[in-house]
Amino acid sequence: MSEYRDVQTAVRVEKFRIWFAWACGGFIMLAIALATQDIRIVSVITQVLFLVGGIAFTITAVRMTNALNRKAEAKRREVLGDV
């Protein structure tokens, strides 16, 4: 049972790292967008790029979280004998 607990702890830490990196990236993109808001064409380009990038990063973070959930579920089934 301690194997499962170790996996759960590792999964929780990895999820935190994924979403913390996502949030930090969002704040960095926001800071850059605010810094370039007075330069007309650069502002438009950065906003479009950050919108597309933000959507892509969100999809990636969700997919990574789902993969971790599947890994934890498989380990739980293995430990409990529900294979």
C-alpha cells in the first residue's frame, strides 16, 4: 500500500509543478503584454501570439494532468488487485 501512497504523492507534486508553471507563464505573458500595450503593432502581435500560446499551454497542461491521473489509477488498480 505504501507504493500507492508514494505514487499518489509523486502525482500530486507533479500536478502542482505543472499548474504552477502554467500560472507563472501566464503572469509572464501578462507582464509582457502590458509592457507592449503602447506600441500598436507589437501589442497586437503579442496579444495574438499569447492567446494562441495560452490555449496551447492550457491544453498541454490538461493532457499532462490527465496522463498522471491515468498512471495513478493504473497503480491503484494494480495495488488493489482490480487488474
